[in-house]
Amino acid sequence: MGLPGSGKTYLAERLQPLLEAAWFNADKVRSMAGDWDFSEEARTRQSLRMKSIADFESSHGRMVICDFVCPTKETRDIFSADVLIWMDTIEEGRFEDTNALFENPEKVDFHIKEWNDHNHNDIAEEIKKNV
């Protein structure tokens, strides 16, 4: 999770083959749903949508990566990730409404503050140790 432009998709794209996981990008899921509403209600709906997809894949024995903003405690609680990675690499995203409602998470499993060439490898190794 993280602000738009923080590198969520970049990281997910690199983690996916290392973890052999199913990967769902929020923009692609929104596109499939035809839902480009970003009201608070719609953000809750998107969190439920992403959770439903992830739960389905997980129930069939697949590890799942979902990259999306998930901007509030409420949306994060709804999604209920097993592992939460916060891409905290930028101070502001490109959308003022998202910046205004984004709440920094209180507890994360991985807090990425800067880019490097081994973030994805380090995270994949830690996740594999605990699965």
C-alpha cells in the first residue's frame, strides 16, 4: 500500500515471480469492474473487491499480491492483509483527494522508505521464511 506513484506496482511486478504469486493491480481490477469512482464509499467498495479476489485465490492455495493505495485504516482493516508492505517513498501523490485522506498505517510488516536494487529480494526471502 502507499500513495499513487510510490512504487507499489513496480515492487509487486518484481515480487510476483520470486513468490510465484497471483498478482492483482488495483487499476486493472477497477478497469474490469468499470468503477472509477474515488469517493470514500467507492474506496471501501474497492477494498472489498480486492479482498474478495485475494480470498478466492488464497482459498485455492495461491499466495496473492495486491497492489493498491488502501488509504485509510478502515480500508486496510477491511482488506486484512496477511503481510502489509508500506511504500513510503514519496511525501505526496499526484491526487490531492488521496493525499488528503491518506492515513499512515500504525503497523506494517515492511516499511520501504527508499528504492534500492534489493528491496524485492529481501522482502521475498522474509516472506518465504514465514510461509
